[in-house]
Amino acid sequence: MPDLPSVPLTVEGSCVLHQMFHFDWSAWKSLPAEEQQAIAKEAADLLARWEQGSATGHPNQSAAFSLLGHKGDLMLIHFRDSFADLNRIELELSQTRLSHYLKISHSYLSMVEMGLYESSAKTYASLAEKGLTPGTPEWNAGVREVLDRQANALAPRLYPEIPKAKHLCFYPMDRKRGEQVNWYTEPMADRQHMMHEHGMIGRRYADSVRQVITGSIGYDDWEWGVDLFADDALVFKKLIYEMRFDRVSAVYASFGQFFLGVRLPSGNLSSWLQGQLIES
Amino acid sequence: MPDLPSVPLTVEGSCVLHQMFHFDWSAWKSLPAEEQQAIAKEAADLLARWEQGSATGHPNQSAAFSLLGHKGDLMLIHFRDSFADLNRIELELSQTRLSHYLKISHSYLSMVEMGLYESSAKTYASLAEKGLTPGTPEWNAGVREVLDRQANALAPRLYPEIPKAKHLCFYPMDRKRGEQVNWYTEPMADRQHMMHEHGMIGRRYADSVRQVITGSIGYDDWEWGVDLFADDALVFKKLIYEMRFDRVSAVYASFGQFFLGVRLPSGNLSSWLQGQLIES
Amino acid sequence: MPDLPSVPLTVEGSCVLHQMFHFDWSAWKSLPAEEQQAIAKEAADLLARWEQGSATGHPNQSAAFSLLGHKGDLMLIHFRDSFADLNRIELELSQTRLSHYLKISHSYLSMVEMGLYESSAKTYASLAEKGLTPGTPEWNAGVREVLDRQANALAPRLYPEIPKAKHLCFYPMDRKRGEQVNWYTEPMADRQHMMHEHGMIGRRYADSVRQVITGSIGYDDWEWGVDLFADDALVFKKLIYEMRFDRVSAVYASFGQFFLGVRLPSGNLSSWLQGQLIES
Amino acid sequence: MPDLPSVPLTVEGSCVLHQMFHFDWSAWKSLPAEEQQAIAKEAADLLARWEQGSATGHPNQSAAFSLLGHKGDLMLIHFRDSFADLNRIELELSQTRLSHYLKISHSYLSMVEMGLYESSAKTYASLAEKGLTPGTPEWNAGVREVLDRQANALAPRLYPEIPKAKHLCFYPMDRKRGEQVNWYTEPMADRQHMMHEHGMIGRRYADSVRQVITGSIGYDDWEWGVDLFADDALVFKKLIYEMRFDRVSAVYASFGQFFLGVRLPSGNLSSWLQGQLIES
Amino acid sequence: MPDLPSVPLTVEGSCVLHQMFHFDWSAWKSLPAEEQQAIAKEAADLLARWEQGSATGHPNQSAAFSLLGHKGDLMLIHFRDSFADLNRIELELSQTRLSHYLKISHSYLSMVEMGLYESSAKTYASLAEKGLTPGTPEWNAGVREVLDRQANALAPRLYPEIPKAKHLCFYPMDRKRGEQVNWYTEPMADRQHMMHEHGMIGRRYADSVRQVITGSIGYDDWEWGVDLFADDALVFKKLIYEMRFDRVSAVYASFGQFFLGVRLPSGNLSSWLQGQLIES
């Protein structure tokens, strides 16, 4: 029997951009109140349109968050059907008058991704049992069929609406490729097993945390981005701390910067620009 | 008997924000004395209100420190009941006139945390002896009861007043997840033992140093923040140097930047803005 | 028989410069529309000339891309016959009026390179069979002859036209020289074998991705630069993710920053400067 | 016999601040000559006062150095009796008119420290021979007595005058805590032996280099700072290169940035501000 | 027989400073043509004087290079008899009007160094055969005599003229001190052997590349700086790539940033300031 592939199948959905901004309060406060109001309205109207997303097709929404700490004051996240559409968002924002006061400090570019470890193992095994060889047209057709079926079934999670939870926790991460510890040389079955255990922890938090995983290999400096949405920010710490002890995180995960924000609906943007955080 | 959990129990309290600022002396000194006085008064009044904290409920205080070195001139620390409240502090500060002269250089976001290694081991063992299985509702109820009891008993330390000591030393830290040395794969009992030894050193310094540990997994780029308050800054070096030889620090600790500040009560802020450090 | 060389033969072509820029929208938008149009025309004319390249000799083209994320707004890539010519491009751009609004954020300097692992092994073996010794004039002449033949045969790929695909993915990379894992001490035959497997993956994507490898040892901070051109940006992720599991990437690759851009033909530059991304 | 402590005894002296500045020559040169002279005189008078230090008690001196390279143009080092006094120096400098042209680029905060490896070993052994147990009041009293005696004997080196040598070399350093190589888990006797060998090299350079070691655990981002003072800058290279082969440096040392400066006495500051370096 | 020293002998020559600058084209282009010409002439005259160097004694020359990429636009290298003289160069440059448009982005400080591995081994062996003991006055006198002889013989390379080649490649490097791979604990004979092999590669490129090695232990953040001068920039890649497979580089070398420049003689500086690169 030939070697089975070691690459897990994945299905992809929305293109995603995170934008983190510093807000130049000094310049902003030097504006006359009327001008502030006009600029704020223009920006809030744009954000409202983006929050609403598409009437047809995928949701294609955006959302704003008031960031804590020195990494930024404001974070926007955008889900769109293509990178070109995300680039248009950037350009459209840069044409607003508010953008004069927004200095981009960080960003993250990725694509909603669902890794199908379980499905991959079953599919590879069943295709091999039929006597097919990896890479042949018949094998590829078999894989293609599974991917299409999964993409269909998972469409609502691949092109998600943005959860309305009060807090967002975002961070990028890698799987380690160290000298002794290397995720990418571990047998497929071991990786599948570890990912399963990892998923079981997430499942226990499913009531209080909504998670969106995006892949960024080829798009940004880490391999994945993780967005966690929750009303109670304490569950971020509980969930990630518990996961840090599971094997796939303890041994193979490497983490980037963490960003924590409080949801800022477009209707509250004008108050925020007056220094008020109104809880939605 | 089933495997016991490897995640230690923790109880949490105040949300905490550290803010480090550069002060733009050149711009400040170009102001007329009267304007300086008005701005200083506005800022000192705000700081005084924040120092005082809440009349009811948790202390929810802030404090200011004059920082040494190029990492910043001024540090503010804030303890509040929620991240949204901390965000409001940031927004309120940004509305003051003094904020025009404060350029944020660093920050740290975390939550007061007490790790209950001893209690976890006892609880897990006793629940297992009763024949309960981890993750079952009965087990969870048993754990919940311990957590509630501890949170109650430890409330004054979970929602602390800010100690009035003359110096503050702050630094973030991680437990290592290296290729051979990995805190998160060590057996619970070994971790408990090492944490106990670690705590014994701290206890010998309890008269001269007050320590507040905050957890930042999910909130900021390191796993924990450590605040040490002392009148004599020499004890910071003595304590941390001694700890560096205990096993949990020597082998498993990895440290971020260190910040050292001298307490700056709101009543002395106006003098500081004239270049005077009055010792409280 | 003497030791054969462990250095693979390479042939080189165009000198290549990547330039990433932030665009100062605030300053740009403050210009009168007429001045914007004049500046945009000047820049678009220059880009059009660079896109066209040389009428004779090598293509020597340039291309522009609208970048996603905070690493930059605009990326230019230039293929030229010499580093001096690339430097002239930089100087010529700096003389345009548009350059006032372009702040360079990153760059990458390299030379189109094709590694001839297969050819090297055969050549070394055949020269050794003839009884020649590495480093002797006869040996060097034999090598020289192979290099000349290959350079001739590969000329269209060594001095490539810039593919017209919609997306560009660029990243630099190294081969690891770790304490246990060291590409440069692996036997030539093993490296040849791994590179062959690596190339087989690329070949399966040849219909949808066009790849240009450039060497930058001695020119920039990583050893190689990789440019991937594709209409469908999803294939970047698919290709690089699959490669991450092959041995040479999983074990020996270390990656720098990733840049993703959407092709911006000179004819669309003026629209882009008005905030519009027109797809070519 | 109980385990002896693994922490070496140390005695401490002056609090030390290094400040590195960029000088804004463009702004400075735009000033009228008269204003330059007035500002230069004010700064030189302050520096002269700081150079002179205290008439009574510890020297408490400062010194200026003209830095080479892009890390800064000017370095000030300050020895004072407390961190509050160092903070006052920072504030006093920020009130001068010259400070408008000084942009701080780096700093280092530490405390003069002498590690007593030899003395520690003898003391621990002798107290243990008397049947005392580490941590008991009798043990601590025995240790205290040694520390007091040493602090007294070493006072001139703990509160040093600043050597008048022509060059200063400053760098921070750590002892490694790697996965296999960990200074902090080495037996006390081995560390003592390595430190002794290390010291023997320094002793051979004693005629040409004056060394001041400061500890910064708890105060800054490295564990120690090293200041070397010499008339002939070649000896810095000779000394540090030779030490790099001794065991404690070769295996256990990790180094930060290096700063090299030429002594700039207050009397030469005005010339320096006219672009002249007069050798003292 | 006593242990022989493990530190190789070195002889030193010129003090060397590399300065990398960004040029502020926007500000420069806003100047009237006449003012540009006057400023350019002043700068070109200074550079011409520095290029010429000393009429007597060591060459003490400087040279300018037009840099490629975002790390800088212009690089100056200076060879002088002392660090104080290099500091005077910095100060003199800062007094020119052109310096207003030059923002320093990087620098490197070092001293021409020749490592005498072969000579060291022979000298140590011969002194030991005479029954001398390392560190005794007789031993030191024997070593001193060798150093003086070598310094004399190598003087033209220790105080070199700056080669007139068209391209310069500069990079800093370290020898690794890893946990298993540590140059500084390798036996002297092994290091000597590896350095010999390394040198043999360089020798084969001697016709097309001129190399200057400078030591920077104690002066800057890496241990050595490497300057390669060549008319054909391709040989930089060929040479360094080939060396990367020799043992001392493959296993023990760690590299910093790479800088590539095109020679800019003082006579061409005015054209360069008009955006023209004239090849010398």
C-alpha cells in the first residue's frame, strides 16, 4: 500500500482582514465640534453599512472594537469574498476624513479555514482501500468530492456572520518546527489525535465562546489567526490556559501578540470619539 | 482511577492596566506658566479621584509612578472591575489636556490571579477518592464549590488596594515551553512542589515586599505580570536574584522588560511637572 | 576518489528589487485635484515605461501591486540587468513628485537564481569519472561548460518577463543552520533528493502558480526570495501549506515576512490614487 | 549536613543610570550663536556640578561621553545614592534648554554590585561547621556580619569615583538559562571556580582597564551592566576577546548592545556643541 | 607540559566606522537649485578631502556608496587612526549643511583585525618547547616579539587604502556560542584547521574580491564586520554561498544584516544629488 498523504484537507471561506489603529486624540480634539460631528457621522455611516454586510450572498460584514493598551485604540475586522474586496475596504477607509486621525499600527490578513483532520484520515483510508493511488486523477476526484461536500455543509461557518459578543480576543499562532519538536514531521494519526483532544476542550466552552480560525500561510507572518468572541472576557483566559496544557498547544504551539477589544457598534462610534465607551 | 486534570485551579479578581508614557517636556515647557498650572490641576484632580477609588465595592484604584530610564517617564496602574472600565480610563485620560504631552510607549493588560496549586491537588484527589470523574457535573460542582470558597476567602487580595510603598518594580513573564524544558508537560505534582518552594522565598520577603500577580493569557503578550511594591528598592534585586536560583525560575521562567518607578502621589504631580520629585 | 564538492551549481539572471511603500493619504488628499492629476499622470507614465521594459535584450520590466495590511500600501518589483540599474530606478523614482507621498517601509534585493542540484550531481560524477580533481583548471572548465549551457537554455527563466497574474505573494526564506538540523552539512545527495521532492509539488501547481526564485546571499538579510504569481490567491495557501510538510520545508526552511498584493497596472494607478481598485 | 544555599552573597553600592542621547544638530544649528552659547553654558555648568559630585559622603558623580555610531551622540552616566536621586537627575536635565535637542535613545538602570563567591563559600561552610542551619536567625546573623564587614571594606569600590580614562565601553549581559546550559542550576563550587578564573584575566588587565560591575536584576532588562574605562580603546577588544574563551563567558554569557564613547569633560562641552572634539 | 592558550593572537590596524543614511529627498527637492549646488559642493569637497586621506602616515581614507533598498540611501566608510578621529568625522559631517538631509539609520564600529591562527599555534608550541610557561614575562616577551613582527609585515593590510572596486558588500557576523555548538570551546587546533580551509576559499576569489575583516568585540553588537569589494557583484553571492558550506561558516557562523552599495566617488556626488548615478 502506498504512503498516504500527510497534509490534512482544509476548506476555506471568507477572506479576513484585521486592522489595528492608533487614534490621534490631540489632532482630533483640536477640531471644532461641528467638524468633529460631521466627520464622525461620515465614519459611523460607513461602519454601519459595513456592519450590515451584503443583502445577498455571504454576510461580508465588518465590526469595530475599542482596543485596550498601547498596541492600538481601535480595531476593525472585515470578512469579504476576496482579497481585492478587502483591499477596496482599505482604500475606501483611507478616503474618509476620519482616516486622517487613524494611524495603522498592525494588521492581519487571513482566510477562514476549517481543517478536516478526521475527514482526511477517513477519506485517505477509504480511497486507498479502493486501490487508488495518491495524486492520480481518480484519487483527486475522490478528494474533490469530499471537499465539495464539506464546503457545502460548513458554508455558514466558512462565511460567518460576525458574532455580537461584547469582547474580542485575537492572536496569531504557528505550529512549531523546532529541531526536536516539529509538528510537520509528526505522523498524520498523531496530529489527528492531538487536534481531536484540542477540539474537545473548545467544545466545553462552546456556550460562552465563539471561535473563528483563519489560515494565513502565504498571506501573513504567522500560520493561523484565532478570533475568540465572548461576553465574559474571563473565559478567554480560562479557555486558553486550559488549552495550554493539552499536548498540541503545550508542545507545538507558538503564539504572537494578543489583542483585546470591546465591541464598538457603529451607533456608538460618535460617543467613542467624544471619549465615551457605551456598552452595547 | 482516571487521569487527574493537569490544569491548576485559579481564582481571579481585578482587571489591571499598566500604562507607560513618555512626557514631551519640550512642548510642555513652551506653555505659559498659567496654562501649565491649569492643565496640571486638571490632571492632578483626575489622578486624585482615581487614587481614592470606589467608596463602595472593590477598591478600584489607580496610582502614578515616576519611571526611570528611556522606557518612559510616567507609569499609571489601574485596578478596575472590568476591561470595559479600564478602557473608559484610557478614554477619559485621552480627553484631558495633559494627554497631549503624554505619548504612550508601553502597556500591560492582565487580571489579578491566584494560582491554587495546593488546593487543586487536594481537591482533585478528594473528588477522585469519592469516585467522581473529571468533567462530570458532580466533579465540576465539587470544583466550583472550592473555587467559590477560595474566591471569598481571598477577596481582599483579589481586589487589592494599591500598596503605598515608595517603589514599584513591574515585569511580565512566561513559563517556558522549550524543546526539552516545558513547564506545561511537567507532572502536576512536580509543578506544585516547585511553586511551593518558590512561594517560600517570597514569604521570607513578605515584610519588605508586597507582591501582586496578574494573569494575562488571552489579554497580553506574556502569561503573567508581576508587580512588586517596596520602600527599599534593593530588596527587588535581592528577592528576584534569590528566586532566580530556585528551580521554577532557574529552569522554567522567561522574563520580559523590567520597569522601575518611584511613587508619585497626585498631590505631587504639579511639582513633578515643574521637574521636582518630592518623596511622599 | 577525491571528495566531490558539496556546493550545488547555480545560474543567475536579472537583478531584482522589491520596494514596499506606505502611501501618505492625508498629505495626498490635501492637494488640489488638478495637482493630484498632474502628479498621478507623471507617475503613471513612468510606471508604464517601466512595465514595458526594454525593446531589445532582456525584458527588464517593473510592476506595481496594491498591498494588503499595515506593511505597506504599494509594492513595486523591478527586474534589471545590474544592481546599478536598480539603484537608478530608486533614484529616478525619488525624483518624481509622487515620491513625496511614498514612505518606503521595506525592500528586498536579490538576483534570479536557478539551483542545479540534479545537474551538479551528474556533472561532478562525470568529471570525477574522467579522473579530474575538483578545483583543477580541467575540472573548472568542465563545470564552466555546463554552466554556460544551462544559462543559455534557461535564459527565458533567468531574465523573465513579469507574469500578468492578478496576485503576488512574496516572502524571503533561509535554510536552517541549527545545532542539530543544518542544511549546509547535509550530504549533497540528500539535499538533491529533498529538492527534487520539493520541486515535484511545485510542478503540480504549475498551471495555476508561476514561481520566481531569487538568491540574496550577500545582498539582503535572507538567503532567498520567493515570488508567487497567481490569479487565484487561494492557491498560495494550498501550495505553501502542502510544501510545509515536505522534508526540505518542514525541517530546514525558515521564513520571513509575507507580502500579498493585487496587481495594479499603470493604467489603473490614477484610479488607485482616488481610492479605487480596478481589477485588471 | 543540610544543603548549603546556592545563592552567592553580594554587596551593593551606588545606584547607576546610563543615558544615551541623539543630538538634534539640525535644530541646534538653526539657533543664533548667542543663544547657542547661553544654552551651552547652562548645560556645561550643570555637568560641571555633576562631575564634581558631593563634597561629603559618597562621590555621587556624573560624566559625559561622546558616543560613536548611530546608537547615540552623547552618553551620560550617573552614580547616586538612590533611585529617587537618579530620577531627580533625569528631571533636572529635562528642565535645561539643551534637553530640547537631546532625544533619549537608550538607558540602563543598575546598582554597583560585588559578588562574593569566595566569601560566600567560606561563610556557608564555616556556619555549617558550627552546626547552624541556613535560614535560622543564627545563620542569618552570621551572614549579616560577613556582609557588613565586606561592605565596609569594599566601600570605595561600591561608591566609586568615575575614572578619568579617555574611553568608556558599556554593555549589559546575562548568564544563560538554556535548556542544557544553565548557569543558575550549576553547583555553587563550579560557579565559584569559573568566576575565579574569569577574575584572573581581569586582574592581568588591571593596569590598563578599570572595571565597574553593576547588577540590574529587577531594574532593567539584563542581569548585569559592565563599564570598562581605559585610555587605550584597543584593550577593550583584547580583554573581552580573551575572556570570551574562558568557561564562564564562552558557555554562560549572553551579551546585549555595546556602546563606545570618548570622555567629554564639562569644560569641552561647548566646543563639542560647535562640532569639535577636544581630547582631555 | 602546561595547557597552551586557546586565544589566537591578533594584530590590529585602522579604526573603522560604517555610517548608513536615509536621504530626505522631499526636503532636498524643495530647495532652490542654487542652494542645492552650494550644499552639494560643500559636501563633495569634504568627501574629496576624506577620499584622499593623509599625505603622510596611514591612508586614513573615507569612501561613499549609493545603497540599495530601504536600509539606507548612502553609506560612508571611514578608516582612521583612532576612535577619537572617527568621532571627529561624525562631528565634522554633522556641521555640514548636507547633514540636515541625512538621517542616520545604521552604523558599525570596528577595528581592522588579522587573526593569526597559524602563527599562534607555532608560537605557542615553540615557546612551550623552550620550556616557557604561558603568562610568564618570558612567554609574554616571546609573544610580543611575534606580534610586533607580524604587525610590521602586515601593516599595508592593517592600515589599508580603500579599494576602488565598483561594489561594496558589508555585513557583521558572530561565531556561535550555542548549547551544543560553541566556537569558543572548540580546541585551538580544530579552529585553526577550519579557519585555514575557510581562507583557502577566499584565496580562490582573491582576483575578483578584496576582503577587509574588522573586529568589533567591545565596540559594536557583533564580533566581526566583513567588507567585500568587487567590480562584479555576482561574486559576492558566489563567494559567500560557497563559504556557507565550509565547516566554520556552516556550523559556527551567525550573520547580521547585509548592505550592498555602488561606489559613489566625490566627483559624482552632485549628480547623485540630482538623482543620477554615474558609474565610475
